[in-house]
Amino acid sequence: MSQKSSRVDSIGLGVRLLTRFAGHPLSHRLGLHRPASALIKSGARVGFAAASGAGRQFKALRQLTSPSRGARPAASAELFDLTPNDEQQMIVETMEQVAAELLRPNAEAAEADCAPSAELVAQANELGVLAMSIPEGLGGAMTERSPVTGMLIAEALAHGDMGLAVSLLATPSVALLLADYGSAAQQDAFLAPMTDDDAPTASFAVTEARALFSPYDLATRVESRDGGLVLSGEKALVVNGASSDFFVVAARAPEGAPGLYIVEAAAEGVSVQAEPAMGLRAAGLSRLRFDKVRLREDAAIVLGEGDFDRIIAASRAAWCALAVGTATAVRDYVIPYANERKAFGEPISHRQSVAFMISNIGIERDGLRLALLRAASRMERGEDALREVQLARTLAARHAMQIGSDGVQIFGGHGFVKEYPVERWYRDLRATALMEGAVLI
């Protein structure tokens, strides 16, 4: 396919999905016309420009006097209602089409290349994946800060492919982090440019390469030296490491507590090395090394009491959402196969061992999703959700990998070969229990 025809196809897809999103009869009544228009405007500006990163310099241009935050959604009158509202339903339908028409067909190529193509990233951003994480006051499309919506988006994208979903959500996750906790100067220099034609890419680096790693016990450290801050250490499994323009790095502050610091990829002492892993190969995983990197004056993200806990919880919840989406893909893929594949004169779904295996996939997937919805709804209301997130994380760690393994087992020998995606989903689902950072809801 020529570059021109590929461009026409992608623009056609973007126009079709965004027109549906903006032209829904409820968009004016619910106040969605402006954010939908912002998505279309953002997509038109982004086009197919690939992010150039190596020497990007970040400077405050707008001279913001106060940070821009996303408002919390109004409290629901219902005691317990899991039904997405009209806005969420439209967003989910759009993301489901992105997953089906962009992610699923390109997953195999992205895994082989260990990164998504620049064209695919541009197409996803045209459809608002990034704009929905940037406050409207800074030129984005986020009018409300909704962890439940973030969960639904991550789940829908992971139904296409978890590795690609992680890659596409890495920069939006940093945008959410800066929208929630960034100062006016940080938002001016790092968040506002994400609405420009040449939007920077970013990643949230937390994981370190050591056994029994905990984000509360960080070997990466920041020290006070010569009137400034110096960062030293190493981060592993960093999403989009080679293509990111800056990173938000979790490191131990000079005072001893965990903290977050903005580090530009072009800073002296920063080195990046590819680190392909068993799963999530499409996410462009890398190893970052910081050799006495001198940080800029506004590098530290000022966190209040309990904020670091909430950020880690939001990241773990996002990984659970990705696991739910991939588990749903496994379930939806194995059921028709088991009904059509015949052995000894009847479909293999008639065998109790196969039927019970599929039932367990559905049971554990639904249980994880309910636990996650409870956690996300508490986060959305501003309530403490650390316990609920940990329950969802425990379920994901315990059952996500088993769901992937059962999917491979149902396919038998076919599940072992790359002709079918179940082996890739199995490898990706193994990451749920060990990844920290990278994505947020």
C-alpha cells in the first residue's frame, strides 16, 4: 500500500469514528460537543507527524499562573450502578473500533518490530487517545477527571492488543499525572506542548531490575549537590523508552521518601538500551540508566501526603484494566473455536474439561472486572481505594496468567504457534503481576 493510500485510509477511519462521536444526538444535551470538537481539531493538527525526540528542549511558553486540573464528575444519585453513562459509552465504542480496526490488525507487525509504527500512533492520537488526557484549559479534551472512564478506555484498547495499548497509553498516562499533580510551570513546559503538531512523547518509569522490587523501596536516588539535584540509578521495562522525549521517574528523594522527577531524554547522563521481554514486545520496552544526571530546577513533582500511594494505586488499577481487556479477548476468541473445532465427531466444547476451562475464564474475568470497577469508582469519588486496588491486583496476578494459559490449552497445538494470537496474549498477561508504572487511570 502506498503512503498516500495509507494516509487516506487512516484519515477516513478517523473522520468516521470522530464524526460518530461528535454527531451523536446526545452530544449537545450532555455538553460533549466542545470536547468532541477539540478531539477533531487536535487530530487535524497532529496528522502524521512523527515525534522527533532526541534534542527536544522543554521551556515554559504560556507563563501559566496556576495549574489546570480536571474536575471530578458529579456524584451519581444511584446507590450502585455499573452502567456507563452516555459519554462513557460513546468513548468506549470509539476505542473498541480503534482496537478492532487499528490495534488487532497491526499487533503482529508491532511485536516483530518491538514498537508500534509512527503512523499507528498518529492515527490513535487523531482519535483522541492523547487529547482525552489533557485538560480542556490547556487545549485538550478532558473536561472531567474520571478513573472509571480511564479504566474503560484501557480495557477497550487491550481487547485489540495489550502491548500496543500500553504503548499508546504511556504518554496519556504522563499527561494525566501532570494534570493531577504538576505545577503551573511543569504543565506549561511539558503538558501544554502535547496539544501541538509535534507532540512530545513520555513515559512513567518506576520498575527496577531486582528481585521482589517494590516502588516504595527505590534504588534510584536523587541527591542534593552543588545547589541542584542529581539523579543516579537504573530503570527497567520502560515503555517507549527509545522514543520518549522525557520521563517521569520514581526515585528516592534526598529526604528518603519516594518521589517523582521529570527527566528530559536529551539530558547529559541519560542512556537508553532496548530491553525486549517475553511479553509486551509491542510496547518498546527499554532499560534506562541515569549517570549523575543534573535535573532542571522544576524537575521535582510536589506531592502531598498519600499522593505517591494514590499514583501507584492508579497505575496498578490500569494494569488490571489491561488484563481485563486481554482476558475478554481470550474469552471471545476461544468460544467460537471450541464450538467449531471437532474431535471424535463432536465439538470440543462438549467435553467437560474444555467447557469448565472456558467457564473459569469467564468467571475470573468477571470477578476481576467487578473488583476493579469498585476500586475505580472509589477513586473517582476521591475516596481511599488502596485496599480495593490491591484486591483487584491480587486477582489479576493470580488469574490473568491462568486465563492466558487456558486459552493456549484450548487451542492445543495450534495455541503454541504464532498463527493464532492466544500465545501472544498469554505472554502479555504474565506482565500483569510484575509491571509498575507506565500506565495510569
